[in-house]
Amino acid sequence: MYKVEVKNPCRCFLKGGYIEQQSFDTKQEAKQEAENMLEIMNSTFCHKHKFSLVERLGNFTITISPN
């Protein structure tokens, strides 16, 4: 199992109805979902935050920092 997790989600994320933690059967599926989420978050959210992706042991974590 490979996971995609969002650490400390912002209000835009919560209002959007996104899921904070998801599991996938393959690393490729998890990576693709994480990259898709990251692109959406950085392009359509309020731009008060910057989102980045960290991979560790096949799991992907999206972190949030002030913009």
C-alpha cells in the first residue's frame, strides 16, 4: 500500500471536499494522484499558501507553507 497524505490542510482544501489521506495499490497511482492534487492546489486555491510534495519510502506527503 502506498499513501498520499496532506499535512495540516488549509481551509481551501477542507472546503473543497478533498480527502486528507488516501491509499493506493501501486506507487505510480499514488504519485500520479499526489501530483494531480498538487497542481490543483497550487493553481486554484487562494494563493495564501504554497504546496509542495515530499516522497518518502513510496509514500507522498503534500505540505503547506505560507506564500
